[in-house]
Amino acid sequence: MNAATVCPECAAPISVPADVFPNEIVQCGDCAIDLEVVALQPLSLAPAPEEEEDWGE
């Protein structure tokens, strides 16, 4: 069974698989933003941090 919530950016409904885990990245189907699962009970999403380039370090 999927869990439902809304995108924190555009308020579109998002269906998240029931086996999702904290810190997993999901994507909003409407605005295409990457969202991080920050809590499971209740299900909470936040914009995922941007990946920084490592420039070979």
C-alpha cells in the first residue's frame, strides 16, 4: 500500500511506496523537484539538498 502526501514546493499530491525509508529521494511528478523523506510517521518530505561537485577531491 502506498502512502500519500503533498509536495512541499507545489502542493501536488504525491504517492510514495510503502517500503520507502528515511533519507530516500523521491521526485514530484508535477514540478520534478527531488524530495528527501525526512520522516515516516507521519510521512514528511523536504526538498533534497543539492549535490555539490567534488572537482576530483
